Amino acid sequence: MRLSFLPLLLVTSLLPAQTPTKSTAKAKPAAKAGAKAAPAKANPEADAARKALLETLDAVNNAWFGQPYQAINAVQLQGTLGISLSGAAVNQKVDSLSQGAVKGNSSGGQANLRVKSTYFANGDFRTDLAGDFGTLLYTRRGNRGFLYSKEQNAYTTRIDLAPSDAPLTYMSWFRQTLNDIKAVYVDAPTFSASQAGEETAEGRTLQRLVFSAPTPAWDPKKREQSVAQSLGFWKRGRLEVAIDKATKQPVRMDFRNDEQGVHTRMDFSYGSGGRLTAVNVANSSRGFEGPGWLRVGYGGDGRMSNVAGEFSSQDKKISFAMDMNWTKSTGAAELIAVPPAGATKRGREDMETQLALGAASRIFDLQRAGLNLRSIAIGGK
């Protein structure tokens, strides 16, 4: 499954930076004293494209986010998530994960999840999950927190820490997210930038920009990769964005990363004040080809009050609906929690493994469908 580009741009701002690996290349000889560095070759077209994208990021910040979120440091989320898979999708996944050693015999399955969460701009949070995945409590405040599973009556205190530069308000949180996009597409030399001309659509003049950082071709034999690689797919590839020259807001976005098998087009719709109200998605990503949509509602204060969406393909569907209540909070009462007395403390890896196995059994109902889990070898042999 491939997630759409826009939500992931928000997610990536929460990820900790990766530690760079130590280079084994020999150091180049130091330049002679007084030697002048070669001046960078001017490229007016690339500079104009980057300037136009920077103006778009500013327009998005002002219209989508901005002042309504000033001094707002917390958001309360409540809603549902649903996942539906056909038997063919389950069997294909089983075959892939076991490298052909196990053949699934599933008739498919679905899972529904209820979410209730309080999330602070600085990264502190408390999330309660309940449904077909089980019942979980996940919380963090500062450098302490835990993940608890009711079904296992177990918890782990090994949690990821919030970024050291986490903002204090959501006005700053959204701006920081857009700055992360700016750092990749505007400031860094990774993407070449160009202009692809103009077009007219529904009475608007659209300016088309292209940003390209070629990737290797899709490798069907590659079965695993790190979470950072998966969520960082947008940091390489080809992005074409069509911008309304009058408002500077994006009207259409087409992104592809061949190595990750991602190819998604999004069309944006706006309401009063230039606020985003809808995104229609045409997804051609490998394994999740199909349509999708996102709808956003707003309260009288100008802040997002609800978000709903659905992403479908031939054999799978993901849907969600979430209400949002933005607040100014001290954070004390919402986040206070301790694991229940008598719960077993576990290491993080053990906890995650057990949760993954439990989720798989609930979503796919593999054993009832005829899959013999004992035939899967676990270990180094």
C-alpha cells in the first residue's frame, strides 16, 4: 500500500533525522591558499521555478493554516479508521512475506478502529485505540511514556522521543512542515527545477513547475526497506505542480518515484478564504491503483473541524473520518496515565512483534481461513 503524497508531507516533519553514515572515501587535497571557488552557473529558469514554489508554500501557509492556529498548542482527535481487503490481496501478501513458502487460503477480511487522541504541537500525546486491532494506549510526555496492550496486559516504556526542535504552537508546526518541503525542493541541490509553460483551466491561468531527482527503476524483488525510506519517498522523484497564478495556490499535483512504485495525481478544490476543502486523487502506485478523495470541513473559527477520506483499489479500501477540536491547554490533565497494576513490562521489539502478529490475525483471520501459521519458519534457519 502506498499513501498519498500530501498527508505524508505532514507526517515526515515528525520523523527524527537519520544519523549520517561515516564516509570511507579519501579526503580530497585542500585547496591552495588564495584559490577561488568556481562560481555556480546561473540558471534563471530554475531560479524562477524555485521562487514560484516558495511563493506557493507561503500561500498555502497563509490560506490553509496561519493565524487561526496562533497560540493553539493542542488538538483533540476522535474518529474511525476502516480497512477492507479481498481474499486475493491477503493471499498475495502471505505469499510475498513468506517468499512462497506458505500459500494463503483467505476469503478476505476487514478491520475497524476507533481513535481518540490528544496531540500537542511539541510532540506530547495520548492516544487510545480500540477495535479489531485490539485495545491500545500510547502516550508520551517529554522523554517518558509507554505503549500498553489490554489483550496482552503488557507494556513497553521504550518509545521514540519528540524532535528536539519541536514547535510550541500549531501555527509554528504547520510552518515548520512547509519549511521541510522548502529545504528539499527549494534549498537543496537534489532536485533540478524547470518551468513547463502555462495553461488555462476554468478561467484560471496555471503555471506549471517541474522538479526532478531521478531514482532507480522499480525492483520487484526488493521485499523490505526501512520506515524512513518508505516515508521519505517524496525526497526523490519527479514532481509537477500546476499553480494558479492569481492565488499562488496549487491546483494540480503529479508526483512519481519509480523506485518506490509511487505515482499519484491530486486535484485541489478551495472554499472561502482560499481554504482547502477537497482533494481528488488518481492513484497509479503499485499495489494500490485506484481513486481516492479527501474532504475538509471548517468551524466558525477558521480552523479545520473534520477530515474524511477514502482510498480504493481493485481489492482493498481504506477509509477514515476524524473530528478535530483545537485548544489552548496546559497539557497536564490530558496526558496523565500509568500502566495498569499487574501488567507485564516488555522490551520494545518483543512488544511490537506481538502486536504485529495480533493485528495480522485480526485483520486477515488467517487461521480461520485455512492458513497454517506453524508452517512459517521464524528464526535464522
